[in-house]
Amino acid sequence: MTDAPPPTYDEFSMFHENAEEAGLPWDGPPVVRRESLEVAPGRKVSALVWGEGPPELVLVHGGGQNAHTWDTVALALHRPLVALDLPGHGHSDWPGASQSLDPRAMADDVAHVVTALAPSARAVVGMSLGGATSLVMAERHRDLVARLLLVDITPGVNGDKTTDIAAFLSGPETFATFDEILERTIAFNPTRSRASLRRGVLHNSVQLPDGTWTWRHQVGRPAPATGLHVDRPEMSSLWDVLEGLPMPVLLARGSRSPVVDDLDEAEFRRRRPNDQVVVVEDAGHSIQGDQPLILARLIEEFADQP
């Protein structure tokens, strides 16, 4: 397989690669469509809708990612679901020059999409920034979140724990070639296969009119004071929000991730003594990328609890 990008990007053309790499059976392309909903005048949030029945799950990605980060998980689950592009990511519009990518600013947008596409979902699954956003949504729109699964995120996240993520996101805004943007991604993800990272970059980058490449979450972004492509909002105040949620909450923690540490796990258990923490072995921060089949099983077991 060549690293060169295809002449025309087709976001639905690579699912067979996900299935082959994960050892999943392939019976042909899954039923997936893209929907874009207006959440404010002139501003839309986009999502992938998997399957034909009422969506049973909502999947919300992390900062600097997009809905396709869940592709292998969605294939493994093989059930109707919605995977969102957060505002300012993927095919979704930026929230506007006066707003940042703070979970508190994005939660209502996500709730608008969930109301329209998956109002009766059995669980919401949020990873990293998407988990914090889902946490806020669960507080404000409790009728939309029957269960909440947090993927490697707690309100204890801070700059020290996300140093590697920040270093990756604060890299060049443009790249001369596709190979250049791919090589940077590989350098920061040494445990992932080249093929999987190539797919991820194809989904998460776009070629500009001058022939250079940039991240989708960089297009249309208001100039950030920090130079980062995504913001790092203060999260510690969300511990009280987490403690007050009435629905079941599961924390899935990557064994090799620095983002959730032992103190965070202890605080989660103190705040949510009746809820569960699962440590996923051989997984970093992106559990859906490192151990998608294990995460899919966790999601299924959690969502199907009575």
C-alpha cells in the first residue's frame, strides 16, 4: 500500500482496512451516512450515523480527532449508533471567533445533535475532550444520557498530564506533503500501525489550494493565543458535576496513558463509589485506537446492563 493519498478522498472507502487489521469479519460495506445539523444560524455540527435503526449509542471523540476515530469500534459493535464530529473538528463548523473549544461551550451543540439523531441512546461514550463535553451534557440534558462511559478522561486532567498531546497539536499548521503530515503522526504514535495512522490522517487532514496539507481542526480556526490547535480548558471544577450525576458512569483507563493517573482513579472512586473503573491493558490515551475490540466489548456490556 502506498502512503500517497488517493486522488479523491472517500471517507467511506476504507472500512475494509479497519476490519482486516482488527480481524473482524467483512461482509461488505456497512450502512453509514453523514448528517449535518444546524445548531445555530449558519453553523452546523456533523455526525456519522451507523446502521438503519434508532441509534443505541453516541460516541464523542477527543480533541484534535474526528468521528472516524471510532470506525473499528463501530464495526465491532455492529449496532446502530451516532459518532459526532465535535465543533471545530472533522466536518463540523467552528463555534465562532468568540468561543473556545471548552466542554461547557460545546455541550449544548452536542445535545442538539443527540436530540435530533439519538434521543433514546442506551449510553453516551466520550473520549478525552469528548468525555468532558459529554459530562457537561449529562448534567444539563440528563434525559439524553442514560449511561455515561468516560474513555481515559477525568476532571483531574491538566497540562502536565497532556504534555505529549500538546506537543503534537502545537506542531506546524501546514505541511508541504501528505507524507510529511503522516510521518509526524507516526513519530508521536510509535505503537500504532502505519496503515491505521495513514487512514487516520486521511480522515483528519485536508489539502489546501496551494497543495500543502493541514489538519481539519485547523481550518477556519480563530487564531489561538497559545498556538495550540485545540484548547486546554480548566477541568477541575467538573469533579462536582461528575459526583452529582444520577446515571451510571464507567471510567475506562488506558494502562499506558498519563492522562488518568492513580490519584484520578482514587478520586473517581471516592466521588462515584458505586461505579466501576476498568483498566485496559496495552492501551494509551486513545483506547479506541490501541484496543478497539476490548473497548467495543466494554461499551456493549455497559450499555446493555438493565
